[in-house]
Amino acid sequence: MTKRKRYSAEFKAKVALEAIREELTTAELAKKDDIHPTMITGWKRTAIENMASAFGCGSPAAPQIPAGEV
């Protein structure tokens, strides 16, 4: 029985960024880094979904309204 490989957050971010740039296809990236293409697609989706949190500290869907304006 084989053990699952563990990838660091830095490695996942590097691969996801390469996938977002689209300089290589997902299949080419998978072959280069010896990982499954589905994993790359998931990491890319997660990176895009969480990208907005890097630029703000609050949820953009819930704007803050001062108590004086209510």
C-alpha cells in the first residue's frame, strides 16, 4: 500500500500560479511536476477563490454601515 504524498503550501501556490498563467497546459504541468491534473485544477480554483482575501480583511459581500447612518 502506498502513502499519500503531502505537498507544501508553497508548492501548491507555485503550481496554481503556473496554471493561472496558462503558459503550459494542465497536462503539461502535471507531467512536469509528476502530479495528477485534477489536483492542479483544484489548487487553481482554490487560489482564485481565495485571492480576494489577500487584498482585504473583510468580506466584500457584507459592507460595514456606521451606526450613525442607521
